[in-house]
Amino acid sequence: MAADPLASFTPQVRDWFKRSFAGPTEAQIQAWPAIAGGENVIVSAPTGSGKTLAAFLWGLDRLVAVPTSEGEKRTRLVYVSPLKALSYDVEKNLRAPLKGIGGELSVAIRTGDTPQKERQAMLRTPPDVLITTPESLYLMLTSRAREMLAGVEWCIVDEIHAVARTKRGAHLSLTMERLEHQSENTVQRIGLSATQRPLEEVGRFLVGAGRHCRVVDTGVRKELDLKIQVPVDDMREPGQHDVTDPAVGGMGTAAGGGDMVGVGAGDAEGATRRSIWPAIYPEILKLVKEHRSTIIFVNARRAAERLAIRLNELAGEEDGETASIARAHHGSLAREERLIVEDLLKSGELPCLVATSSLELGIDMGAVDLVLQVESPKSVTAGLQRIGRAGHNVGDISKGRIFPKFRADLLECAVVARRMRDGEIESTVVPRNPLDVLAQQIVAMVATGDDWRVPELHDLVRHAYPYSDLSREMLDQVLDMLDGRYPSEEFAELRPRIVWDRVQDTIRARKGALQLAVTNAGTIPDRGLYGVHLPDGRRVGELDEEMVYEARPGQTFLLGASSWRIEEITRDRVIVTPAPGAPGAVPFWRGDGVGRRVELGRAIGEFSRTQIDREPEELMADYDLDERAAKNLLDYLREQREATRVVPSDRTIVVERFRDEIGDWRLCILSPFGGRVHAAWGLALSARIRDEYGLESDAIWSDDGIVVHLPDADEPLGAELVLVDPDTVEDLVVRELSSSALYGARFRENAARALLLPRAYPGKRTPLWQQRLKAQSLLEVAKRYGQFPIVLETYRECLRDVLDLPALEQLLRGLHSRELSLVEAETQRASPFASSLLFDYVASYMYEGDTPNAERRAAALSLDRDLLRELLGQEELRDLIDAEALESLEADLQRLSDRTQAANTDSLHDVLRGVGDLTLAGAQARCLGAVSAEKMLAELVDERRAVTMHIAGEVRYIASEDAGLYRDAFGAVPPGGLPAAFLEETDDPFARLVRRFARTHGPFTTKELTDRFVVDPSAVLRELERGGDLVRGEIRPGGSEREWCDVEVLRRLRRASLATLRKEVEPAEQQALARYLPVWQGVDVKPPGGAGVDRLREVLVPLQGLALAPEVWERDVLPRRAGAYSPAWIDQLCAAGELVWVGAGSLGRRSGK
């Protein structure tokens, strides 16, 4: 007889459990003995199998059995959930066991929504059980709150599979290592996961390197009641393509969630008759009404809003009154709004929620008895998670219905549904060594005021599984970046975040590091979204920046299936009021497309190859298809075979060529292997076409293939084009990546994550265009340094996490060895498979704003130089530059102004890095009056952060990292004991020093530079002028010879001069204007003497075109300006043809007629 799994528990826990449940589930039977034995455990079981109680009960039992004394109150159990909503759910679900057990245990929730008052209460009286999110746990460990975590014994991580394969997971793994370091105990880790493959990998991620994890896999797959439903007999329009014309009712594309077309001839009904949606809506509404509680999952926030509104309209039409049977639920709704609709569904007041992935994870949605999925869920894992929301309780059957939107989608749905039944989920791949996340966590670790020895830091980091093989060299590169070692004249705006004492090998925080680490926490990229708020400040949700730019006050839009009227648009929020019943626009949000994994792609290819000749009845039985779905799917595959002789599959790639509507060649590579493979292949093809054929092409990819547009090709390129050499494909992709929008977008996000591009204002949005501009400027400089960690990280992320280069190499090897077939086909128009690619520009142009702007920047600089060469050398330019503006700018550049002077040791070190070599007197001039430069320099020398060297015949202080630079430039001898990294050989050392001098000075002469370094700089200056870094001309006011000036300094000087000039033309007082206008208009200025036709002609010239009544002209205007007036003079001008009267309408009964 098996041992009682409850045997280790205290009597009150055993009694409560036996009173409340019929018996333990399989997950609990296996997990409890291991957890009670102190092992780290990962529990994998389907939704509704008692996983949460399996994880919590032992910890609750121990808290009751061995309570903490009142004076030593500390948090002992931490529960981490990737979703805030799940945290609130778990807190509610813990109430029953806590009450049943009878212990006096306290539970608290800490998320981003927790009020400050509750956070302070937690610090005073720490709870026994803390429920939190990964980001909030990170913030607690980076603040005073970390003290309450010193006694943690257990850490439960729920839905761990949701983060393991992302950078958010890498961030959490480091946070858990910091928790382990903070706690006085060895923290027992318990992970809860849906079915994953391989589960051992998720276990290793949970516990970290060098620790053992017990895997508890119940092996039970939840019973599914699945059906794929198609509500039309024919999913294509007769004689037309599969994808609807975007201009006629289309909502998107094959990849992005476009309308699929249904049968319907004629133009009478336009888009409605050509879309499948009118057929889907009634089917969905019928199913909703037949069930008690329904969740509909879609893949985009816009689709959620649109579907909820349409269901309400349709229900209202059927019932003859306004109906609200469905509400939208997605991440762009405020938490308060989401909680309201969740509670409405749970209570039975709302029969239907339309959701994105926001409800995918394990939130207890109560008695949901049906899940509808519109469009393929894109992965088996997501499909199981979503359908598993129905029948949430132990033993319930999960009922799901899937509605494909177009025929390519139907093919994917059939394969995903079969793999869901078979439990063939995608494998979990943990990102390796994400350096941007590491940089953020290092700053957070030292920001608490602790000094860290770098070897100890390295050990802690390597315990986290994603960093288990991080080399010391790579860690040093990250520390170099954070310490500001990269050339200061190039990275002037990147302030150091830490201080790295290389001699002692310790690091500590710089001033401002704590605020930086707290206000830029986490890995979720900032999309520059606008908050939507009611006038009283309550948050409703958020909108995409590009939509807000097109919106105006007074417009209405839909959010959460409710209408809102825009009252005001401010810098970072949209103020709205409810507009019930008012029609409104459906918002759009830009997001990341999720590329199909190669495993699913192979399965789709195998299905296409093996199932094409089967009967519809067989497919209905084996693949959960209804009759219409089976027929449509077979028609789709057979039409494709008819068009291209063979169907693209796991063994065959089809290259299809045809001319588009304007006569250009289109090359379609039809392949099932998914977007991650195709994106890499497309980049390689673009590079190859440019290199070998001299053509610029757009290679646009989706999950179902690649479209290459060849606008300048006379003849179509052959299939050999796609046969890229597998040994060189990585080089092609790497080369093409750096100029791609994908790389630009990922670099921007990674730089922000690494705290290089922090938010300008804590809690405020930074416009996306501004983020892009800053990131592009940084990228232009950073990509010149191959070791710069964020450049390396962006390549790593693109090549491994976003693209699937190994799978592409394997595919190309198969094509070269003929294991895979390559079939060419020339068609009159796009085949069914190719037609789904033709409108698929979403993936390619999602981030067009992130394309690196080196080419644009270079063009702008060359234009500036051409204009400057015309201006420079002209004496007038000296008059354009304001002397006061120049003096103020030079003080800032030289760190001599009050706002730029050094106030402490760190800021003096920044002065040395920025300005360069300084004497003691020069350093004192750059410090605030109350501090001693001599004392601070002595500290810097002791810490080996500054050294003295003989330069130009005198002793000067320099930053230690510049020692090698000055040695190579002047032959100066650096002191001993410096780290080798500071003494590495440098390229063009004197040119770098001249460039720094130029960037920290206003216009300067050759003599001034010669006096500074006692070296003739003429050759270097001319070289920098040729390279566009410097310009030469007569610039300085009061100067007598031509000066050199840095291009950027000249731009700043011009802007500052313009600002000064504008101040001189600020608005005058009204009385001054009243005095000035009559004089300017010449009123009562001229004497009567000399008046005549000639003077009248002069007066009329500036007044021509002014519409006034004739009597006003002759009584008021002309006599006062001419000094005297006679009607005969104006008649004389009219008679001569010099003056013409033009009527401008009548005034009253007589005037103007």
C-alpha cells in the first residue's frame, strides 16, 4: 500500500484537507513527499489539477507548526506570479485553507498596483506569505523592503513556463539568486508549470546551475472536446484570391488577422458579402447563448474590441433592444477595468469575454464551460492554455471550438488541434546570457549601497541558469559599459552607472543609480503608449502613440467594448468621458508578430503531403474538423497542387514566379517552416540579390513563405537564387541584420533595458519617435565597437531568439544534398498558397521607424558641410553668432558653468573623462567653490580611477582609462599598477584627443591646440575636416583669423544664438503697439503740401487687395495717409489703367452697390 501523502502534515492540516476534498490529486500525491523532504520541485500538471495547493500546503503547514515570534516577524514564503491578476486570484483562493487550518497567518500582495500606504504597512509588519510579481520582487530587493525577505524559506513560482523562454525569465532567474543571497536560509524553490517539453529544462531554469530539481510530471493530459468549425461552404471568393482586397472590408492580412473571404458575388453589399465575418458572428453568438459562460480568444487587441462590439450589436438586433453580452479584455485595458469584467463573467452577469493572451494563463475564471478560438492560436502550448480555461476544475472536460479566418489559417488550425490532442507541445528554449538584463540587475544590486567583489558577483550570476556559462571576459565587457570605459568623446551622453575599482576588483553604485534601477525596472519594452484617463484621474487603459497622433478632441473610440469621447490630449495621456451608445472607431495597437516554430512548421508540411488524397470523412474523424472545414481544407491543398504541380511540404519547397498587376516579377518561396526560419532566409536573399545581381529587393516573409519583389528585373530569377550556401548564410544574415528595422527595434529595446536610454521622466511616457531617435544616434556610434555589449546582445537575440538560424542552415543543407526537393513553377497569377503572402507586409514594416539612419544622417551632414563651406569664411557669420551665447556654451562644454561643475569625487571623474587632461588649477576651476579638487583628485588617485602624467612639460591629471591613449599619443609614461585594460594599444590616439578637444571647446585656432599639447596638429585637423568632423571658417565674434569648430558644437552654437535673438523680439506691450502701428502705416505723417496723384499711388501700393467700403477709403484711409485727397486723383489713376476697383460684396442697402 502506498504511503499516505498527507502523513508529514500536522493534524489540523490533515483534518481540514479530508473535510474539504475527496482525496489528493495525482499532482499532490507525487509532489508533497518531495516538498516535505526539502527538495526543489517542479510540478507539471494540466489546468485544474490542484497544482497551487500542492505547492502551498507544506509551507502553510510549517508556518502554523513553527510560527515566527512577534518580535522577529519576517516573510517566510514568497509566491511569484507572472500575472498580477493571478496574484489576486491566489490570495482569494488561500482564504479557505488558512481559515480551515486555523493558524494566525498574514498574507499580503505586492504588485505595481499596491498603494503606498499598504507598502509601508508591510515594512512595519512583514506578512508570513508574500504574493508578488517578478518585477515587484526585483523592486523590493532593490529597496529597504529587502530586509523583510531575510527569512524567506520557500519561493513558489507559478506559470513558470510563461517566462522561462523570455528575457523576463532571465530577469526573474537573477532576482531569485538575489533573493537566495538576501535570505539567511537556503530557499526551497517550487515551480508550477503547464505541460512543457523538456520539463527538465524548465526545472533547471527554476533552481539554477549546480542545484538538483525533482520533476513531478503527472503525465495526465486533460480531456479535450475540440472541433474546428467553418461557417461557409467555400472559403474563397469564386475566381479570386484567398485573401480579401484590403481596400474592401479587409481587416489585415494572412499573418496579421485579416478577414477571410466567403462566397458572395456582386457588389451590392460590398465588403459585407465578401467577408467571412458575417457568417462567423451568428455562429459565435449561437454558441455563447447555448452556454453559461464563454471566453473567446483572439490574437490581437483590435480584433477583441471589434468582435465584442459586433456580438453586442447582433444580440441587440435579435432581441430588439440594446444588449451587452460581451466585453473586451486585453493588456491595454486598465487593471480596474479588467477586474470589473472578470468579476462580471465569474458572477454570471456577463455571458462572454473576448480576450487576448491576457486571460491565457492560470487565472481562475470560475464556471467557464466553453472556449472559442478565432484564428489559429499559433502554437500548441497557447492552444492548450486557452482551451484549458474551460472546465477549470479537477476532472472537467475542456470544451473548445476553433474558427479559422482563411484557408491557410484552417491548415494550421487542423495541425495545431491534432498536436494538442497528442500533447506534442513546442520545446522550451531558455535564452542564454542576455547582457541587457544582466546590466540592469548589476546596477540594481549595487544601487542598494552595497559594494560587490566582482568574483562574488560572477559566482552569483552564474548560479542563474541562463547565465551558467557566462565568461568573466563577457562580464567585464558589461562592467566596462556601465563604468563608462567606452570612449567618452564618443559616448558623451552615456553616463557611468557604477564605479569599478579594477585594482581591488570591486564595484559600487554611482549617484542616481537607485532611481535609475527602480524607474526603469523590468524587461517589458516601452512602446510609448498613451494612458487613457477619466477627468478624475482614474485609468481606463492605453492607446498606441500613432493612433493618438491621428485623433482629435471630440472624437469617439471603443475601448473595452465601451465608447469614450476624447476631451483632451496632453503630453502623456488622453482625457476621456463615457459616450454610451455613440459609434466610435476601433483603436489599433502595434505589436510583435509571433513567428511559427519550426517543429509546428514541419508538422504542417507533413500534413499537406500525407493528407491531400484522403476523404473529407477521414479528416473529420482524425483532425476534429466539421464537414465544411474538411472539404475546404482538401480543396485548398488540391487547388495548390493543380497550380504548382506539388504542394509545399516538409520535403518540398516550391518557388513560384508570376508578374504582379503592374508587371513586376514576384518570386514566392512557399514553405511551411515558419516565420523564424523565413525571416532569416529573407535577409540572406536580400543580401544575395544585391551582391550577385545588383538589384534592390524587398524580401517580405510570413509563416507560410517569402515574397521577393524584383522591380528592376527584366527576366525572373531562377530557383538557384534561393539555394544560399549553408556555410555562408550566417555571414549574409549578420551583415544584412545591422541595417534592418528588426535590428533597430531590438537594439532600442535592449539599450533601454540596459539603462543606457532611461526614461526622461519617471512615470512619464517617452514618445516612441524620441526613443527611436536616441537609439539610432547611439547605434551609429556603438556599432563601431564590436565588443559593445548591447551590439553583441542584439545580434544574439536576433540570431537565436527571434530568428532560427540553425533550422535555416539545416533546411539549406537538405536542399543542397537533395534530401529536400526544390520545385519551380511559373503561374499566370498567384496560387492559393502564394495569395496569402501578397498582402503580408505586417512583419516587415512593423518597425519601419526603427531602421538605422546612418545613410540619412550622412546625407544630412554632407548637406550641412556644403552650406557651411559657402558661409564659412564670410565675415557675416561672425555677426550671426551671439557672443553671450558662445560664452555660455563654452562654459558648459568646459564644465566651468555652475550647473556643470563637479560636486563630488564621481562627478570630478566624469569631468576628467569628458574634458581630458587637467592641471590642479584647471580641476579646481571645474569644481564648486565649497569642495577641494586637490582632495578629490587624491581620492581618485588612491582608487586608481585617476593618474598623473607629464604632458606638454607639466603634470596633469587624467582618467585612468585614458592612460594608454596619452601614452600612444605623446609617449608619456603611465604609472605602474594600472589594469591591463587601461593600457591597451589605441588607434589614432592623437586624432581622438583632438576630436575630444573640439567637442569640449567653441571655435579654436590651430595655435590654441598647439599650445595645449605642444604638438603640430595641422595634419590631423585637415583629416578631421575631410571626414566631416570639423569645419573651418571665421566664426568667433571679434576674431581676426579662421577657426576650427566641431560640427555638433557649431549646431548648438547656432541654436543658442537664435534663441538669444528670439528673446530680443519678444512681444511688446499693447500701448507700445498702439503707438507704433499708426506710424508704421503712415497715418498723419505726410503734410498736405506735395499731395497729389504720385503720392496717392505710393500710398495705395501697400493697401491693394484690402476690402473696404468706398466712403471709408475716401473719408478715412486715403486723406490721413496722403496728407490731402481729391476724388479726381483716384479717377485719374483708374482712367490710366493703373488702378482697378474690385467688388467684395454689399454692406447694408447702399454701401458697396
